[in-house]
Amino acid sequence: MKDKQNRINRRNFLRTVGAAGLAPVAASLASAEEKVAPSSSIAAARPQKPKTPPIPLRRLGRSKVKVSSLCLGGNSNLIESQIILRKALESGVTYWDTGHNYAGGNSELGIGRFLTKNPEARKKLFIATKASYAKNVKETEERLQLSLKRLNTNYIDLYFGVHFMSEPEQLTDELRKWAIEAKKRKLIHLFAFSTHKNMARLLAHAAKLDWIDAIMTVYNFRLRQEPKMQAAVEACHKAGIALIAMKCQAAGPSAKWAKQDVEIETEADKKLVGYFEKKGFTQGQAKIKVVLQDKRFSSVCVGMDNMSLLNANIAAVKDKTKLSRADMQVFSEYARATCSGYCAGCADICDAALPEAPYVSDIMRYLMYYKSYGQHDEARRLFAKIPADVRNRLSNTDYTLAETRCPQHLPIRELVSEAIDKLA
Ligand code: SF4
């Protein structure tokens, strides 16, 4: 009886902040925000103590630092999202992730504006940013200096010296020395890299290095099934390297919209949504829970550009219910049924089959940004960075071998053609 009551309470809790009940929650938060007198102080804006448990904290690898297990992904114009930043801080989502290139600099500038108005917030926050597209340490240093300025801070808690790492050679000895120096100058506290492709190989490589503090990697209910990824995650964990998961919703180049409010397109989608709805979760909340159930991950970084999403994700990480073996099985079946809509980032495979056009996994990601995230300009900007000679060859390339070898059975030709239409 007591168990049943607990289940009902949890269901109500999640439903209150989940997809079904998000609109009223967002509205009430918005009106609460409006009622607060305009103030430059966080303390003044804090209306009352939270009634729900705090966001769980997790240790960041071998460091002594603990971070919120939900990280605010900031790849959007945060100048326009000050209310999201305030709500995140008040809710205990104190790990904020941004990047030099995010929203053309407006992500860092948005956090900087928040810190200018709320200087006392800095010590409560754990801020990460990235040296996007830096080609050498000179550019890394320049990006760091600009990030410090934009963020209006004297230090970065976690600095991603390599953003979008794709090859181990990017971790040069010169960069190692720079990282050590930047720590001595107290400009950065911890050094990291982020990766979207060849993740297992890169993680396995990093596990042998003693100067990498953390890695942000794509990780989700699909990749948790990959033996090579599992081995690499374990190696990093044993080496004390902190792991931060991103892209936990596992959106692919085929999905139209794959955030929390997923557009239900297939029978498999319907089944997944229906299954978790009965348990009181949205599918998006369940996908976050899958990742956080793996204690080797310190945090899950999720883009939350509206209050509904922020509240739903906060509810998901606060909820203590463990997903069962049967729940995991449902995810495995869903992953199998929908594999051809997801690019797993195993670029070594398609690159070997396409030496003349080794950009397929990037193109799949850009198409995902365009279709799933609605980031049209960003997707086009990234596509334009592919060398012109490769872009010109894309239409006439034979993708047969790559399609044969692709473990996800992606219709590569069709998707590249769609990318050319949308992004070129
Ligand atoms: S297209 Fe296929 S082989 Fe290439 S990275 Fe994506 S999943 Fe891997």
C-alpha cells in the first residue's frame, strides 16, 4: 500500500513538471518572475526556499569538485535567456556550459551579463567554456582571454582546450604545456576536451594521459550498448577522468524535432512515449535518467532554452526512481527499431570508405542541428566550414560502400543530398 502510494506521489510529481503539465508550471514561473521587483540581486529575486529536494551533486573525476548532475547547456543566445539562468541557479543547476562559438558569442555574453548583475553568483557557479576551432595554442590563448572578458570572470572552472576533437593528435605536447601554465596562472582550474566523433577511440587514448581532467562526450541510451564505448568509459573512469554526457536525447539527422516534446513519427516513438508515460515520465526525462543511472558520469549536459524544458529536466534528475531492467530493455528495442535515424559518430568507418569525402558524420550532425534543434544558421555556418573542394564533390560521390559498412544502416546518400539542399 505504502509502495503504491509512493509510486503515485512520484508519478504526480513528474507529471506536474513533465510535458503534460509543463505549460501551467511555466506560466506560474513566468508570472512569479514578473512579480519580483526588478533587482540586480539574486538574493532579492529568491522568493522562497525550494520545497523539493536539491539537485544531486556528483564528484568531477579525481578532482575534489562536485557539480550539479544536470548541466545547463548554453548553445543559445543567453543574453535573451536571463530568466533561464536565474531559475537554473535558484534550482541548483549550478554547472553551466558554454562555448566560444555558441550563438556567435552571445551565449558567453549572456552569462557575462548575468554575472555583471549578480556578481555574488560567481562563487556558486561552475562555468565551462571551450576554445572552439582553435588551431594552435596561440588561438587557444586568444579564445580563453576573450571568453574571460565576455563572461566577466577571472577564471574558468573547466576549460575545453579542444572542442570537437576528432583525432588524438590534437592533444599536442604544446597544448599540454599550455594547460599546465594556464592552471598556474589561475585562469583555468581544470582542462578538458569534447568529442562528437570517434568517441570510443579518443576516450581510450585520453585514459592513458595524466593531464586530461574531464571529457565531454556524446553518450546516450544507444551508445551505452556499444562494447567499445563501454570499455573506453570504464578506462577513463578508472583513470579518474571526469565524464560529462551530452546529446543524451540521441537525436539524429532524420528526426524532425527530438527535444523533450518529441514529434511522434513512428510506431516505435509511440511505443516509447506510451511506455514511459505510464510510469510518469516523458521520454526525454527517461533518456536523462538512463545516462545518470551510470554513476561513472558526473553530469549530463542538456540544452534548455525554455522554462518548460528546464523544469522537466530538473524533475527528472531529482526523482530517485531507478530505471529497471525492463525499462532498459524498452530502450534497447527502441534503439534497434530506430537505428537508421541516428548517426553514432563512428566516423572511422565511413571515413575509410569515403577517403575523398571524410565528413559524413559531421554532415549528419549538422543536419541534426538543422532539423532536430532548429539551429538553421549554425548548421549552415558549420557546413560552410567543410573545405570547398569536398563540398563540391558531395553530390557526385558514390556512398554505396559507406552505406554497406555503416552499423546504423543510415541512408547516407539520401541524407547527404538533403543536407546539400538545406545547408549549402
Ligand atoms: S554515417 Fe554510419 S558509419 Fe558514419 S559515423 Fe554515422 S553511424 Fe557511423
